[in-house]
Amino acid sequence: MQANKRKGIYLLPNLLTTAGLFSGFYAVVMSMNNHFESAAIAIFVAMIFDGLDGRVARMTNTQSDFGAEYDSMADMVSFGMAPALVAYNFGLSELGKIGWLAAFVYVACAALRLARFNTQVGIADNRFFQGLASPAAAALVAGLVWVGVDYDIDGNEYGIVVALVTGISGLLMVSNFKYNSFKTIDLHGKVPFVAILVIMLVFIVVATAPSLVLFIVFSLYAFAGPVNTFRTVEKVTLEDVIGETEEDADFTEMPEDNTDATTNDASLDTNTVNKKDRDQETVK
């Protein structure tokens, strides 16, 4: 008899996922108490944990279906609900219906983005993301809030700007624009010595004005998707921007069932062979 496998979940990757989930929840609580800087930073911390849990699971060979589903649920909180609520409390609450509708558009698009990503695992080209990734969209919204706090900008005075950034970030998530996933970078290979100096310089630049630098970086990344799409496609169609694509699992047509037709053809062939055999016996 085969030994029964021990039931349970892997601790390390799911612990990192829980830390990311906690960071997203913490961001919501801080925004409710008007601590918007802490809320924005918490979303960026959630991004770090989200990037670590999958890599740690692959490095330690502890991938599991439970971990994948748990990570998706945590992403919905950290990069779906948290950025929308932080943005709403920061500069959308005084816009009335426009404010909460912009926040809802972001949440709905984040849910659709994650659902579409889950259906394309193992199918889509891993070099690119179809639509803006939810962590990048969350970083764009959180970066805007962080910049506002650092430069003493009242979010309610620029509520329209906050609504536009929040809504556009959400729509970019469900678009068909191609974004580089950076998954093909070889982290195990050797690099020139100057690469270490460049990385160190990047840390220095980010440290000088983290909120502004991060907001600019993720704004450029969000803008790069449409630019790459329009640059690589000769004739841009609606499907290149939004809508059904060949990779959409739910819209893939199932092949027609030709079992009955094949069976009938096989029966006809058998009858023909039997008839020929009888004719030959008659001739003999």
C-alpha cells in the first residue's frame, strides 16, 4: 500500500502571502485614520511580499494549488480593495457618486484582471502581461497618494485628478496592451561589474525622493503598454486595445464533436469491405 501523503499547507510561501495580505489590510486601516503616507507605503510593502512568495515557492519546490488560490485572494485585497479605498479616502470622498464610482471601477477591473490571469496560466506568453498587472496599477495609485502627502497636496482639491488616475489604472488592467513581465531576466547568471554600480545608483535616486521617483517609474511603465502595442502592431484594431483575444480562455471555441461522424464513416468502410469479400467468394 502506498503511504498516505501528509495533509497540510506549505508554511514559508503562504507566510509571505499572509504578510502581503496584512499589508493591504493595514493600508485600508491607515487610510481610515487619515495616515495616508503609511497607507501608501504599506501597499508598496505588499508588492514586495507578493514578488517574494511565488519565487520562494519555486525555489523551495513548495508550489501548490492552495498557494496559488490564496495568493490570488490576497492580491485582490492588497492590489484591488486597498488602493481603491485609500484613493477614496484621500481625494474621492467629496466627489459624491463620481468618487465612489471611480473607486468601484478600479476594484471591478482588478477582479477581472486577476480572474483573466488565472485562466491564462500556462497558456499566455510569459514574456508579457496582457493588461497592466494589478501590483503595478496599485503602485500607480499609491504613488499618487504618497506624492500628495509629501508635497502637502490636499487630495480633495484635486479629486478629479485622483479619480482619473484611479479609473484609468483600472481600465489599463483589463486592456489588451502588452506589458513586459521581466520574467525572462536571468537572476542566476553573471553580470558585468558596472551593473552593480547601476543598481546602487538606482537605490540612491529612489532614496532621494521615494514617492516622486516611484510614481514616475510606474507612470512610465503604465504608459509603455500602449506605446509598445501601437509600435508593434501595423494596424491597430479594437481587439488590440480591449475585448476578446485568442488567449481569452472563456471565449475559446471548443472543437466540434465529430465522434458520431467518424463512427458512421468507419461503419460504412466496414460494410464496403465485407461486401467486397462476399463478391470475391462468389467469383471463386
